[in-house]
Amino acid sequence: MERSNLKITVTEGKSIKAVDLGGSSDPYVSIKCNGLKYETEVIKKCLSPQWYQSFDLGLVSNETELQFNLYDWDRIGKHKKLGTVDMTAGALKALVINGQNDKWLDFNKNGFVNIKFEFNPHPKGLSPNQNNQNVVVDSNINSVVSPVQIINDVIVPLPQAVYFPPLYVATLPSQTRAEFVVPDEIYFKKYFITIEPINSTLILHVSEPFILVRSLDVVLKGKIHVNGKKHKEIITDSRNLLHGFTKGKTRLERGKHIFPFVFWVPQDANSSMEVQNTYLVDYTLTFNADIVNLPDISIAKVINIVNMADTIHKLGTVEINHSAKKSPLTGGNIELSVRAPKSNYFPGEDIELEVTVNNESKKKIKKIDFQLLRWVTEGNKDPQNNTHALQFLNTSKHFFPKIRQNTKTTKSMVIELPTNLVHSTHQPKVMKIEYGLEVTLDIPKMIDIRLKVPITIQLPDPKREQLPTPLNEVSTIPRYIKDWSVRHVHSWLRFRMNCPSVVNDPEFYMYNLSGEEIITLSEPVLRNVLKGAGPRIDEILTAVKIEVDKIMVVRNLLKDHQLPHLIDLFEEELITSDIIGELTQVDLREMGIKIGDQKRLLKLITNIAPPTLPKV
């Protein structure tokens, strides 16, 4: 068993819960390893302590358990425990293999503590025959799970963290806030595929002249919950958005600070799903900003992960071919057959069935009923006593004409599946979700013929994206560019200007620009933002400037003539630069403008020539 010397450095804490009467705390950290205890010094009356104390924990193996306790020191009585984080040395070793040598420990909303770790000798890799528990810790909610995957019982580290240079745009935000921006999420829900890169962007809007930040961190967590309780942690990984910055406090000026990042999810990770608060698989991006001169910022965003094994691309499609027969007391036979070329469907898809009824009896058959049922089996108990059925669909199809004696009829029947179905799944000893069609041939005055037809619900192709109707999108774009949302900007470029290459540029989505923000951009910055237009860059740039000038010409005109109080009124009346020269005194009077301002405007209007804007 490989053993290494482990050195832990407790660097700093942040957002420590204030538990003392004076609204502060006296925090310190205790580490337990191999039966020994190591403690930092107590930092009095501080919620953002800095320790930078190192401890040599001696030789450890991957199975060695580490316990970190955060305490509030009290002069009298027992010290208050604020939280505990348990992990193994193997979890830290896997982080080192992935190029990460520090970690923020989450003490269950009572604070965060940063630790650095160093192994000697430095781990070069993990042996394939090591057990999973060497790198994945237990299901404690505060445990740190290393970013590795298990393929064919071999521990394979995920790709190492990749850091991109941040971007900056000098905008004028109205408030300091943060937001996650996901590519291709303008028109539809974005699905990420396991083992493919999860590209995203964190945008920090700064409205103050500047802010000072100690840390900007993004954490990806994937968890499985059963009956409201955490069952398994799929992955926990983090990115330091200030990677490459000088250590200490970082100054961020007013504007839009853009931090691209990328994560990877193990190839065998579960697809996102939720079953009525019984079974939940979710993945969440969480951002935390430790800000010196403002309150800290924390936001979260749920992302959708798809394992291709749960989609329509899964191999092993099975045809539907089921039949049943009954003999009425009056003699003869009735046979029902149901066929289809496949048995796996995605939510919202049509099930096209070929239904054949061979009536060799004296009965007249009018209709056939279809029910879509879902069976959920929880845990590893007796399935017969622990399976719950839920009906999702109930429909009837009539035979015209009726199926009479000695008649064989084959009909094509379509069943439209609901769009809100979760996919079929089987997690041993945890959860099993199955679907089936119950087909009932309604026979008068006798027991009906029933068929149970198993089907599999799979996720649709996550890469299939259908854009909205261009005409509908263009019709929703407001007249003023200042009123354009991010979606309006995308639609204007994609549909009205017919230049999808701009919005398809992998960097364009990161800016997440609204129309109001575009107005504030200089021409060099705007040219860089629109660089995806390629040879059409000048044409697109000119068209954008026309939209901006429609507003700015009027705004500047009113400001230059000491009439800025009329700007909102002119924009409310949709007066742009191309029609301001056509205003009359009647128009100004109906707008409720005071007489003096009417006279000034009339002189102004008669002295200006109609603007000649460049043509696109």
C-alpha cells in the first residue's frame, strides 16, 4: 500500500458565522489524523481569519481518514463547534493529480476554510487496482469528492482544470451582481453530455467605482437524493476564477467582468432527473465572491446533464410484438396483436402501433383502450409490495366500422406521449422506473383482452436544437435598441441581419450583451464583440450604429440645447432621429410640453436638416 507524507496548511477562513454576543467569533481549526490532533491558533473577534499555519501529519495512505473541525473559542465553558468536514487522504491525493493543491471546505453554512496540501513524494498516478473508496469519500454532506471517474474498475482522473483569460467590458451596471451564462441557452434549455466539456461563464457586474475581492470561486456539485436525503455525491469540483492573479486582494473596476470556465463530469454520471421528490439527480454550479468593501455575493444555477446511455442513441432497440387470445362462451376466438418497430421513445414522441384484431366469434368489437403506466420500485425490498403505479395517459380508439364476426382488421393507431416524463432508470437497491402500455380490447358481455406492452422512455437527442420561427422572433424586437434584451440582440443579428456567424462565435455568448449595454460600447470594443461576422463586420457594425444613432442623436440634441428633461418623454413617444425633423407644434402640444420648450424645439427643428444615416 503506497504511503506518503502529508503536509496541511490552514490558510484562511471566510464568512464565519458570528456566534458571540458582540456579533463576532473567535475561530480556530482542529485537524484529526491517525489518532493525533492539530490545532491552529485562535483569531479573536474575526469572521475572515488568516492563519497560514502548517502541520506535518506524517505518513498517510489513501484510506487514512482526516477530520477538520471549525470551533468558536470561549473563555469559559465548552468551545462551540461550528461544523465538521470528513474526507480521506486519497481524496486530496486525487486533487493533486488533477493539478489542484488547495480546497475550500464548506462547514454547512457556518463558514468556509481554505486548506493547502502537499504530498511527499508527489503522487504521479493511481494504481488501477485501488478501490473506489480510495478517492471517493462517504456520503457526508460536507465531504469533498475528487474529480475522478471509474471506468471498468480503473480510476481515471478527469481532464485537468483549464483556465481562460478573463474578459472586461466597460459598461455602466445599475447594481453589483453576478450571473451564470451558459452557451446556446438563449432559445432553449441547454443539455451537457457527460465527459464532454461543460463550458460556461460567470459574469460579475460592478456598479461601484471599484471593488476589492479576496476570492472568486465556482463549484460544481452533482448529487443523488432519495426521499429528500442525500444518497450519493457524484462529483464536487471547483475553479478559482482569480487563477493567475497576484495573491491578496484583487481590484475590479466598474463594468462587466467575464470569467469563462470549464468542468468535466464523469462518463458514467447519472442524467439529471426528478421523480416527485422521491428520487432526484441534480447538478448545481455555485459561485461565491469574497468581497472586501461590499457584502459577499453567492449565486447558484442548476444545469442539465445527460448520459448518452439514457438517450435515443442507446443501442439495443427491441421491437414490440405482443398478442393475446380469448374464447367467448358463445364460441369462436378473438385475438389481439400489437406491433411496433421499436419500444424505446422519448417524451412527447408519438408511438405508432399496428393493432390487429382477428374476430372469429359472434361478438361485435367497438373500441380499444390504451393506458400509459409508470411503475416505481424503491429500495431493495420485495418489488410486489414496494412498487407504485401511476397512470399518465388514458385514451380510447374506436373501430369504424365495428369489427364483426369472422373479420380481421388491422389499424394504425398513434399514442402521443406526454412531454413531462422522466426517463426509465434502474439504480440497484435504490430506484427502478419502468413504463408500459396497457392495451385493453373492449369486448361486450365478456372479460376484455388485456396486453401489457413494456416500453422504455429515453431522453431525446441532447444535441438536437430547434431554433424559433424567425418571423415571430423579429416581430418581438422593440423599436429602441435600449429596450433590447440579450435575446433580442441575438435575434436581431441571427434573423433580421441574417448573420448567424456572429452569435455562433464561441466568444460572443460570454459578453451576454443587452441593447442598453451595446449603446455604451466604443467602436473598437464593438468590433471585437462582432468579429464573428467575418467579411460582413463593417456591414453589421454600421447597422448597429444606425440603431444606436436613432437614440443617441435625439438624446445628444436635447442635452446640447438644455432640454435633457424631455429625453424620457421623447423615447416614450418613440421619437427617433429619423422623424424628429417632422414634428409640428401640434405634436409638441399633444405631448404636453410647456410652451417655452415648444418654441425652443420648433426653432431647433427648423434649423436642423433631416439626418442622413448610412444605408445597410
